[in-house]
Amino acid sequence: MNKTFVVAKWEYMERIKSKMFIASLFIFPIIMIAFLILPSLLVSRAEDTQKVIGLVDPENKLSPALIRNIEEGFTLVDNQPIYVIRKIEEPAADKETLRMIANSLVFAEDIEGYIYIPPDIFETNQPEYYSTNVGNVKDQGRFTGIIRDILTEFRLEDRGIDPDIVNEVVKPVHLRTVRISPSGDEKESDYLTIFLTSYIFLMAMMMLIATSGQILIRSVVEEKTNRIIEVLASSCSPTDLMAGKILGLSALGLTQVGLYALMGVAAVLYFGFEGAAFENVWLLLPYFVIGYLFYAAIFVVVGSPLSSEQEAQQIAGWVVLVLLIPMIFAVLAMENPDMPIIRILSFIPFFTPSFMALRIPIAMPSTFDIVTTLGILALCTMIMMWIAGKIFRVAILSYGKRPSISEILQWIRSS
Amino acid sequence: MIEVQNLYKTFTTINAVNDVSFKVEPGRVFGLLGPNGAGKTTSIRMILNIIYPDSGEIYFDGQPFSIDIQNRIGYLPEERGLYRKNKLMHTIQYFAGLKGLSSRESKKRALYWLERFQLSEYANNKIEELSKGNQQKVQFIISVLHEPRYIILDEPFSGLDPVNQILLKDILGELRKEGKVLIFSTHQMEQAEKMCDDVCIINRGRVVLYGKLSEEKKKFGINTISIEYEGDGSMLKRLGGVKRSAVYSNYAELEIDSAVQPRTIIQEANKYLDIRKFEVKEPTLNAIFLKLVGASVEEIELKDQEVQLTEASL
């Protein structure tokens, strides 16, 4: 036990002081935030350039309203219109010729693109947009909306209905969602908050397991390639060594996650987010800890027979993939957390921690589910640790060729 | 004293260690000798309790292995390596901590040893910044820092420059004087001959010779001749009365029939060679090994390499 602690302290202290660790501590959240926020930030930035959009409307039916609504509907910071509509006209030209002219203007970069209103627009309901780049969803969305409104107005007028009346009558409905709990709390909460809460816990768990698991494999492989393992094995038992590593590195992982949690709490307090589903979160702790130990044992089983860092990286990557599977089910679990497939999967120890991390914030699972999943997970963790111990003992002294499955089974039986 | 009794260890198909027994007395240097792959390292690992014997017993001053014994063993493995990214002092203190030393005590002793090996200035450097030879010295320090009673050194001299070889030899002499139980493992017979009081030669997992070095030499009689010469020495092999020979470019060791007088050999050799030095002497350890096994250490190793190569090419 004493030597376990010496190993744990070494693994923890030497790594927490390393520049790599400190750097990754800050780089990771920065990257995460960048990925979450930057794209929407970039898209929603104030528009600063004017675009010239062509309009081909052979029947000339929609043009006046269309030009007015588009040019007046959207303005730049300096109140200039974002879109300037250039009507493409040519006396006695048919629609194909007009489109040919419009195309050449696009290629000459005189116009960004052009809207084509087919003569049978009222039957097909299908305006067209031509451009060298049709990736600007925002522009296209705006045009679609305006054309739709104009068409609606025309149709209403055809039937002799005043569009203003319709606007008054048709109003959108907003569903207010309230999350209730047995304790009597009622909190306004929505899909996004719950989804994010679940997601954050899932991510935290994955990160803890993935980073410290990878460090675990790498540290064993490093000691093997440097043959330090021989001196270590002569100074403490393999069990001490394995337990010490798992203990030290999980403390490391918890430090990291703990720091992020602090940052998160600070952010919640600072920005005053409301309604996050935090009340059952304490229940996640046993899943976190036991789940971590389960995966640590798996990392030892797959990692300790290896002899090179490259192999270690590869294998660690595969294990992390298993952890990613629950992400596929995240949305499904959101809709119905007690769905049979979600329930069944949460009883499989590989998935238990992550599925429970998904389920608990959404809706409290039954006591039966909680007790059973924890029981199975704990039992499998003990079995896995036992196997890991057996394999570790032999594996640390075997170098070179990667052992076959049957050889590994022999190790488990023999020692 | 370390007592090893009837040790057996089989790996899948190979009898790595086959009925090995010996005693290592305190205050003497015990040489565990033999070619690579003879079973030395496997025996050492069993003494260290890193692997378990199939059968056989190992006692330390009459006691079986325990954590307390583990803390009193110092081990320098043949294959060397250290953490690259960690600081020298931290690494030394970690290993000392595993042997039960407090951090303050280990620091004090580490400073003494670093000073002795002229490494003091590197105490706070990362290990990867040290030269290979200096890293070897660090490993030696790790193996003796906790003042172990039982010290096992596997090829301690390999990779050291001559100056540090002498320093290490002096330190081994001190440890011997202090009454430590010292196992010195090597496949270099010449080195063992200079260092060891007792020897145990293992070949293919079996003990082929065991006892006090001086006595074992006597048993083999004074029937070895060494010649230094100029010329083609190959004729020496064919001289009458020469039982075994090791002929090098200008040096040869001949083992002669006890019935043959050494002077007849010198007379014969003198006809063909310019003899610079002629000596009738005790057999060298290498010669003894040659006689016991029928091949020299080098030859056995060459053969083993060939076998490995053919296996690999299959």
C-alpha cells in the first residue's frame, strides 16, 4: 500500500508539473470553445459588403415587390441596403436568352448571382437561384422567405382577402417547457439546456478516461522500452505498480476535470445561466469513478503487452472510439431516455458510465436501473482489474513481438 | 548470504534454468557467469522475485523473500534505461522512495553519490541531457543508494569509460569490504577473473562449474601455456600434445597433455615463430570454460546468433 502511494505520487507530481500538461490544460478548453462559438460568431458577424443580385423575371409579375422588399429589408451598418437588385431586361428576349445574359454577368462577376422567377411560379412554387457559389444559406433563406411572402400576398388578394387581416389572425405559438421533479421544484427548462448538461457530463467523462488512459498506456510502454520496468519490478510488486499508476493518473485526470468544473461553475455564476439540470448530478460521481477504474483496467489489458509508443497510440485510439458510441444515441436518449435500447445499452459495462451520464440529467432513471447498472459495473470492474493484474505481471517483462490472444489467455491462467 | 537451491524455470519450450544451486557469501564477490542466454538473467529475476521459479528455494540469510528483503536488494539490470524527461534528483529519489527511504535521507545520500561520480552539477537537469555514460552512473547510484545488503549487478562495467571503470571497481571493493552480499554477472570471463572470489558458470540453464575461483583453477592443473609471437600461429594447433588451443593473431593459449613437457612445445614453436613471451600458467577462466563446454563463450554466442538468424529467416 505504501509503495502504491509512492508510485501514485510520482506519476501525479511529475506529470502535473510538466509543461505539456499545463499547456494542454488550457489549450483544450480554448479549442473546445473555439469550435463551439467561432463558426456562429463568424457567420453572424455584421455584414459589411454590398452584393449585387440579378433578377430574371420574364413575366415581370413579382419584380416590383421583390426588389422593394429585398433592398429595403436588409441593411448594412451604415443603413445602405445589403442587396442591390439588378433587373435583367432585354426587349423581345425570351426567358432563355435572359438567362444566358444573366449567366455571363455572373461569370464577369458583375453580379453575385441571380434569382429566376419561372413563368409558372404560381403552380410550381419553385423560384430558382443561380450562382457560382450556392453555399450561402443565409442569403438564400432570406430570398426564399421574401418570395414566399409575396406569393402568399398575391394569392390572398386573388381570393379577395386583405393580407393585413391574415397577419393579425396567424400568430406563432411558443410552447413553454417546465421541468418538474418529485421534490416539488418547477423550473423552466428547455431542450437545449438539458442537452448541453448531458453533453457536458458525457464529454467530461470521456475526456477523463481518454486522457488519463492514454497517459497510462504510454507510461507503461515507456518504462518497458527504457527497461526501467526491471528496476521497478525489483522494488515493488506489479500490483503496487499498477495500482499506483491508476491512482496517480486518475488523480491527475480528476484534477483536470475538477479545474474545468470550477471554470464551468464560475461561468454559470458569472453569466447566470438558469435551469441547468444539476440536481441529480451527484449520482454521476460513482459512475465516473467506477467507470474510470473499469476503463483503466482495459487500458492496462490492451496497453501493457505493447512495446512501442506508436502501437500504444493506435490502441488507445480504438478504446476511445468505444467511448464515442453513446454520442450517436444522444439525441435519441433526449427524446425518450427510458427507451428499451438505451436501457439495455446502459447495462453493458462498456457503455454504462456514458449512458447514465446521458440519462440522469434528462430524467431520473428508476432505482432498479441505478442499483443494477452500478452493481454490474462494479462487478465487471473487479473482474477486469483481476485480469489486468495477471496480464500486467507477465506483460511488463515481455518485449518485442506483440503477444497473440492465446498467449495472453495463457498468462491469465498461469500466474 | 543468498542461498539458491535447485531452481527450475521453463518457458513454453525452453528449460531456461535447470537445477541451479549456489550460495553467495557476504564479503566476497560472487561471479554469475556464462554466455548470453545461458540463464543468468532468468536466475537473477527469480532471486529478485520478478518471476517465480517452477520449483526451488531462495533464502536471504535464511529468510524467504519478503517486502523487507526487497527493500534491502539493490539491482542494476543489464539493459539500461531511465525516464528521459524527468530530473535526475527526482528520479533517484523516486527509486529510493520505493525502497522505503525518506525523501530527506535519499536527497542527502544522492548528493554524496553524485559528488563521488562527478555528477553534482547535473542534479537538476533532465536525464535526457546527460551522456550515455553518465546515465549509467546514475543507474548504479540508484542500485546502491538505499545501502542494500544484497547487491546484484548485471554487466556493471559495460559502456563505462576506463576512468569510471576504475572508480566502479574501487566502489565494488569497498562494498565487498563492508560485508555486502555481491552478485556480479557477466559474460566477459577476463573481467570476472579479475573481480571474483567465487564463480558459478551457467551454460544452457545448467551449472557447469561452481566454487572458489582459486581452487577451481588448481583443479584444472598447471597445464596451460600462453605464447606471444610474431608469425602464423595456426601451426600451434597441430603440435603434438596440444589438447585444446585458442589461437589469436599474435597470442595463443594452449592446453597441453600433462605427459608433455612445456619445453618441447617451446622448442617446436621456436622453429616457426618469433617468440616474444612464453609462460606456463594457471588456466584462465576462459580456458576452463572452454574445456567444460567444448566451445568458448564467443563461439557459443556466435552459434546462438546463427540459430536465431535462421529461425528469423524461416
